[in-house]
Amino acid sequence: MKTKSTSDSHPARSGASRWRERLASSEALITLAVTAVAVGLLTGSVAIAFRVAVEWPLEQQFGHGNAELFETLPPLWRFITPLAGAALLALLWQQLRPRQRATGVAHVLDRTYNYAGRMPLANALAQFIGGVIALVSGQSMGREGPAVHLGAAFAALFGRRLKLPGNSRRTLIGCGVAAAIAASFNTPLTAVIFAMEVVLLEYTVAGFLPVILAAVTGASLAQALYGNAPLFTLPPLAPVTLAELPILALGGIAIGLFAALQLRLFARLRNGRFNRAPLPLRFVAAGLLTGSVAITVPEVMGVGYDTVQLALLGELTLSALLVIAAAKALTFIVSAAAGLPAGSVGPAVVMGAVAGAALANATALWLPGSDANSALYATAGVAAMFAALINAPLAGLLAVVELTGHHPLLMPAMVMVATATLSARFSSGLPGIFAIGLAGSNYASTRFRALSKISVLTAMERNIVQLTSPQLNATATAQVQRQHPRYLLLARDDAMLVTAASGLSTLAAGSELVWSQLPGESSAAVAIAATATLAEALQQMDRAATDWGFVAQSAPGQNRRTAIGVLSRAMIAQSY
């Protein structure tokens, strides 16, 4: 009779196998760092390709360097363009299966925490093509959501292609997100904090280092192509005075309430009859609304960074600022609730800038002696809206500095961020816009996130012997005893049984091993891939209604999987 042990059944490990085993360790910083640079190059290139695909056709229409001048279109074209783009998207989306239609940051969070970070390629391709159509046709959304989705998807596909362990998959997704944002907007620090704050939901040294390297790699690609000048230009700014801090705090409360109103409308549309309407009707309704509003308020079209620049320079009146803020909020929320494949960060930047500039204008009107500066208030408003709507306060603060290159703006922005976040969370009772609908999933489970960082390879018991028969002769039994295994495995009727091997020591010399006569109970064990995390292993045990699993690995060039270890719920509990 033959037996198989973990020590003699494995073929020689390849360099790729050793690389995967290093990544299985939660402390594999050097290996993760090298992998992060490769991911940064890949996802940064994809993000830049998306940016070029959006900007090139718009620059053909509006001139080089002017990819957002939708305001120059005649009123009729401002109406037709978003409507036609939404109709084209509806036609394309009808050809997709329902599960292939999900895009954006919410899709990334859902796949990261509910599907072990597995990102379908079909959704990523739909995001690329759909995002280009949405932004070129002037939908009232941004390009950050597509960048995040594409970065996460191609990072996950990279990890899956190389069969990297599951505990590194989530870190690679964070790397892809950071690299894509950094490559799209030349904001590496904001990209790192966004990835940690919104996607990974934690700050650890082991997580920071690879994400930082990926973001630097993505930003380097962007600077090589576009230079390193800040996205927005600021006029000369006077330092903020202490007397202005209460005004900024009140402005933060107002922006927080404004964001809460949008979150409530978004949640109502997503959970109500609007979301149950046929997809083509939702898309066309969003395009029709944007086109109708754009006839009189063309600033709602596209990302709107040209409008942000005007707000920073103080070239918009108070009435114009208020109208743009309300119109942008309405068109953006309806478009996002409809499911158009574009982003939410761009609209948040626009609404924050015009709301902040409106506060500066109102302060100057109500307090004639004040020195309220539009640029200062507008940039603080951007951070406040970012924090209140996206629920990413640190990313909002850093975005202000990197987008303007002016670090003295941090203090006023911090005041508005604090009050805006508090008022938005308390008045709406909702998380950030990306997390609406995910609160009851693994996204909200700290235990799940902790187990997702640990590979089964680090927690499993490797000292096992797999029997090929329920009864061994004396020679085979002696061979098993000499290996001193902790667990025995037996394949029976398309199932794997596991039992403790403590009873081997009680067998007399020359005895035969009979599985049914071993002390203790045998249990059914579910197969668990060697690339799985403890969170995935626990989910598989739940589905199989068992307390045991065996970790299986395929030898190179073979389809048959070999057991390399066993795992129990108790082992998982000890690792948490």
C-alpha cells in the first residue's frame, strides 16, 4: 500500500512557486515592493491610455489643451450630445450580461470584499469603452471612477495570471488603484491615501510601502508625458486669519448638509422605483436631464475642471456659483444612480469649489470689511466636499495641496473638512457614496478584512500523510508511523476525510492501520486552493458545512491536485 506525505509528494519548486510563497507571508515587504512596481507600470499605462482616449477626441473638437470647453457648443448641441451619448451607452449595455454591467469604485469594493478580489476582464473592458463614451459625450461625471476600476482590475488580473496568493491580492488592488489615480492626475500622495482610506480601509506599514511605490511609478509615467505642473493655478493668497476660521467652520457645515442631501437622493434613487426601471430608460433619462440642464447651465457637462479654475480665480458671480452647484449636484446624482460608467470624484471637486467660492462671495457681501479670498475658500470647499460626499477626509486634504501646489491651504481646509464630515454623517446617516449598498457585506467586517490578509499557507498544518487506502499492511503502517504526521487524509467517494493521527502511537509493532479503527472521529474536508486567504477558506467551510479543509496544489503540468496541508476553524481562529 502507498502513502503520500507532504515531504515526498511535491515536485521541485520553481522560482515562481518560491515567489508565491514569499508573498503568502504577511511580512513579505521586499517581494511585495518589487511586485508593486510592476503593477504600477501596468496599471499606470492603462490609466494613461484611458486619459488619452478621453482627451484626444475632445481636443480635436475644442483645440489642444482644451478638453472641457463644452460651454462653447451651441445650445442645441449641448442638449443632443449627452442624450446621444446616453442612448449609445444604453444600446451597448443592453448587449452585456447583467453581471458585466457593474463598473466604478463601488464595483471594486464589492469584488474586493465579497468576491476575494476577483475582477472580471469583461467589466474592465466595459468600463474603458463606456467611460470614454460617457466623458466624451459630456455626461455630468468624472474620470476618477474609471481610473480606479481599471487600476484595480488590471492589478487583480496580474495577480491571478501569476497565481499569486490571495492575501497579496487585496494589496495589489490597492497598488493598482493608487498607480492609476497618480498616473491620471499626477497626485501620488492623494492616490496612496485614497487607496488606503477608501479601498483597503486600513493604514499599515506592510500596506503602505507597496502602495507608495506603485503610486510613484504611476506618477512618474504621468510626469514623463505631461510634466509636473499642478492641475490648477492659484492667484496670490493672503494667509488665513483666525477670524475666518468660524466662517470656514460654518461653511463646512453647509457643505456637509449639501452632501448629505445628495447622499439621501442617491440612496432613494438606487433603492426606489428609478433603479427598477429598465436600464435603457434610466440611461436615457440621465442623458436627457443633463442635456436639458446644459442648455442654460453648460458647466454641468463633462468633468468641469475649467469651472473649478474660474471659481479659484473669483471670476464667477454668487448667483452663477449657486446655480452651478445645484445643477451639477442634480445631474451628477441622477447620472450616478442610473449607473452611467463614470466617476464621482470629479463632480465632488467641482461642487466643492463652487460651493466654497460662493461662501467667499457671500462673506464679502455680508461682511464688507472681510478679506474672504475665493481661491482659499474654493480649495477648502473641495476638501470639504471630498470628505463629506466620498468619506475620504485625508485624501481630500492632500488633493488640495497636490492639485494646487499650495500647502498653506491645509489649515482652512482642515477646518471645513472636520465640520463637513460631521454634518454629512450625522444628518444623512449614510456612509460615503461608494459604500452605499455595501454596509451589510464583508466590506463592513473587520474580521473578514483581517483574515483576508493571511494566506492559508501560513496557517495550515503541513505535517500530514494522505492515505490511498483505508487499510494499510504492516510495512506501510510502519512507514506512516516513522513520518510522525499530525493528521491523516483519506480520499473516499469523491470526498476527502481528515482525522488526527494521534492514534498511530498506540498501534503495536507489526500492526496494520485500519482507518475505521483509529481513535477519534473523521471529518469531511473541503478542498481549498493554495492561493486562498483564511477569509476565503472560512467561506468555503461555511458553504460545505464542515469544520475542516485540505489545502490543495496542482503540480506543474498536471491537472491532479495534491493535498499539502489541512486547515480547521480552530486554526483560523488562532490566526485572527
